[in-house]
Amino acid sequence: MTTVVFQTPIYDLTADVCCHPPATPFFGANPLKPHHFIAPFKCIFTSTLGFSLVALLTACATPPPTTLESTPSTIELSIFSLNDFHGHIQPKSPTPLMPRLPDPKTGEVKPQAAGGVAYLATVLNDLRAQRKNHVFVAAGDLLGASPQLSSMLKDEPTLSALGELGLLASSLGNHELDAGLPELLRKTRGECAVGGCVWPEFKGASFPYLAANMFDADSGKRILPSHVIKDIGGLKVAFVGAVTRDTPRVISPRAIVGLRFGDEADTLNALVPELRAAGAQVLVAMMHEGAVHEGGANDRSYACPGLQGRGVDIAKRLDPAYAIIVSGHTHQAYTCKINGRLLVQAGSFGGWLTESRLKLDTTGRVLEAEAINHPVLQGAYAPNPAFAALVQRAAALTTAAREIPVALLTRGAQRSATAPFGDSPLGNLVADAHLAHGKKHAKADMAMTNSGGIRADLTVEPGRMVTMSDLFAIQPFSNNLIALTITGGQLQELIRKALPKRPGPASLQVSHNLRYQWSQAAGAEPVLESVTFEGKPLDLARDYRVVVNSFTADGGDNLSVLRQGRDRATLGMDIDALAEWLAENPKALEQIEPGRITKK
Ligand SMILES: [Zn+2]
């Protein structure tokens, strides 16, 4: 009889701040290869909310809490999962993720470069080599809002790379629909884009996108498959995918014309009889929806105090027949259990890889479940040469456009709010750039931009020109800027609707001449206290000329007020406005006045 001892994760990233030496393998008997984590990895905490990142490094003496014995009548299955990759195949410019973690060599806790598909491949391949039964799946937003290197090639290198990584299937994400369903279907089939092929070796997606809850609005028929079933370790495992039902609220309305989105839990629950009838013994839910979590990327207790959001609600309503929920959309890294069932997410941009390990009996019943988020640290792994070469080929095809110099800046800017619920330095810069562009071309009064449209920090290296590639990482949606006219009353209503529902930068960032203040009592709805324009209270009856991006102008983020805007004029691309502003005002960042949005 073989005895496998389940042991504590090598990354003991726990909420109880309890740590174990790095020589301890995660599950199973084979220790990780020594070059991986040489050093004093201990406890790692990250908050992915953008501010107050805290890393704790604490030694602790208690031994691993559980040792489980398995017998030949049990099957161990490792489910590796990824979400919200957003085309981040490149290792830097932009660096996919900088979680605060101990340096693999020195142990010093500091921001660490993580991600890049060549590093992800190494982590995944090394772990797979140690697991008997494994599968690699994803929870959507693998494409869209991508850095220029992938985006200019219509994310085809990303699809190629994920296929070559052996991805079995992904749930659909809202961003897969950014350019509309026909464009997604073209990509999955490997056809050339209108205007010619962009990635010469592209053969399409070798994995299916699953969307059980997306229907043709007219026929009511499902457009993409709901699930795939795979035999693993003698068990039939069904992987079932759903996209957030909020897709219509977070995507440009024109991208989803004719589509209907059903409730995730209701849809997945209704599928259970069909999956069972097809012989599925284990059901894995992959959903592009998730939770918000202020704790660490790994919680060995799985209690995840404070975990909240739609992902939690769905998890509570989802049929217990589902063994695990792989989630996404909120860009958070967590390993939690809700009513005893795993709910996991791997952060974003390939900076983390989740491994969920299920111990199952021969009928597919879950006997034990554990999960860990492995950070894909560039300092701890060697890049996989084949994937590094793929990234190089994509880089070579896009060099000219990516390397257009913009300005020599002395400082960068963060997209996270300076004070919780307030404005962010980068939000202020972008809004000011849009206003400057709007003043030049459309007699604009003010500009506003959605925080969700700002996708990366502006990072500056001394002596290196900021390039279009850097700016594209910040604003990757190729949105047009739109000038439109609304009344002060409509503007007030717009800002009220955009008040944040959860911690982070306020969802509408504003130009220097617009300010607003708001408050929120515990458990109550947010209240807009005041709005001023050029130092004076907003005149509710007056018309204001406002610059916003096309996503917001079309009513994205549920801001339908802007669809009532009059005298619309298209002013050109958002990224060009930012480039122009920085080129003309390299000191713009130093001159920005913060405090435009305050919470009382
Ligand atoms: Zn999403």
C-alpha cells in the first residue's frame, strides 16, 4: 500500500501567520526542485486592493496541522488554474505583477516581478511533473485589455501560448467579448482577421471557451459549449464554465448586442442532471465572477474572514454537486472555503498559479480538498525557452509601434487611490490629459475617466523614455474620446451612480477643475455630499461639455446617464491624448493636485 503524506504548502501564506520551512513540499512526496525557493520563504500576505499592501514575515514553530493518508481506493487530482491573464505573455514592459513577497535569494520582503508566460510554463511544467493526475483550466479574461505586444497581434500569441501550455478549457470572461462575439469566434477558429493575418503561426484556440449562461437573445440557444468532460485517473470529470451575468454592465453595449446572460448559479445548478446523465462523477465549476478579499493570497485555514462579493453569493447557492469553484474577474488571489467547498482565484496577469488538490474516492466524492496559490516569481524560476522564444517573436513583430518614444519623465504614477475611495495619481493624469485634448478640439469644460479603464501603473526608469507600449499598458482598450453635453443635474446623477461599492479608487476619476465629496455610513448606501466645478457648486440647470471615453459614453459601467449626452463629437484615441499631454508637459505629474475626490 502506498502512503502519501499530505503536507503543508511550501508557501505557507496563511492568515494565521504560521510558517514552515521551505523544504516542505506541498502535497505528495516529491519535494520541489531546490533551485525554486532557496530561501527563507515564510509567510506572505498581500492585499490586492491596490493600497496598503502588507507583507508579514514571521517565523513560527508549530508543525503542519494535518497529515492524511491515502489508499489505492482514493484518487488525487491537481487542478491548476489561471484567470484574468489579459494577454500578459511578456515578462516586463509592463511587468505583469509585482506582489510583495520575500525575495527568493535574500528573504527581504519587497515587490517582486511575477508572471510572464515563459515563467508560468516553468512553474506549471515542474508542478505537473510531480503530480500523477492533473489538469490545467482557466476562468476567463485570458484576452482583452492586453499589453500592446499581444493586443497588436489581436491576442493571437496569447491564445497560441495558452494552447501550448495544455489548457483544457476556460470559462468565458467579459473581456473575451470586448471586440464582439464574431471576433472571438474568429480567433477560436484560427481564421485570419479582416485585413490579413497578424500572427503567422496562429492556428486558433486549441481549447474551448465555455459559457453555460450565455444565450442568443432571440433563439434562447446557448452559443458556446457549457462544459467538457475528461477522464482523469479513472474518473469522469466535468468542467463547466460560466461568465459573469454582469457582463452587460461592464462591457461596451455594442459588443454584446443579441446576447443574454443568465444567473451563474441557477444555470450551473440546472445542468447537474445532464452532467450526471453524461456520466460525470466530479463537477468543476469555472466561473468568471469572484469575490473581494483583503487577506493573503493563501489562507491555510480557508476561512478568509471578510471575503465578500458576488462570488460568495454564487458559492452559497451553487449545487453541492460541484466539487470546487475556480473563480475570476476580481483579480484577487485567494484560497477559501465556503460551506466546506473550495473557492479559489489566481490574482491576475499570470502572477499566480492556483493549484487545487482534491482527494476523491472512486465514486468522485471529495474526501479532502486543499489549495495553494503559487507565485510565478521571475527571480525563482528559469524561463521556459520555447515560450520565451514565442514572446520574442511577438515582440519582434510589434517593436516599431511599441518603442515609439513619448517623453522623458522623472516620476511614475499609480492607479491605486492615494486615500481609500479617492482619486489616484494616474487617474488624475489621464483625466487631465483628456481635458487638455478636449479643450483643444471641442471646447470641453471637464473630463472624467473610469478607473476600470486604467489597467497598469505608469512606471518610469531613470533615463529611459516612456514609450507608447507603456501608455498602451495603461489604456489598452483603444477607446475613442467623446465630447458630449449634459446638464449639471445629469452630471450630479452620473457621479452619484458611480460612487464606489467597494474599496479602491473612486470609479470616476476627474480632471483638475472638478471635485466631489461623498460619505457612507456603515451598512448604508454611499451619499454624494457636494460637487464643485472650478471652485463653485455645480449649476444643476447649466449645460456642461464633458469628455469621456467611448466605453463610458456608451453607458459602460452601468452609467447610462451618459447615453443622454447631446452634441457628441469623436475626438480621437485616448492613448494619443495621453501621449500628447505627456510630450507637451513632461512635468504634468509633478504639478497634479490630488484630493479631487474625498470621502468624509
Ligand atoms: Zn472580468
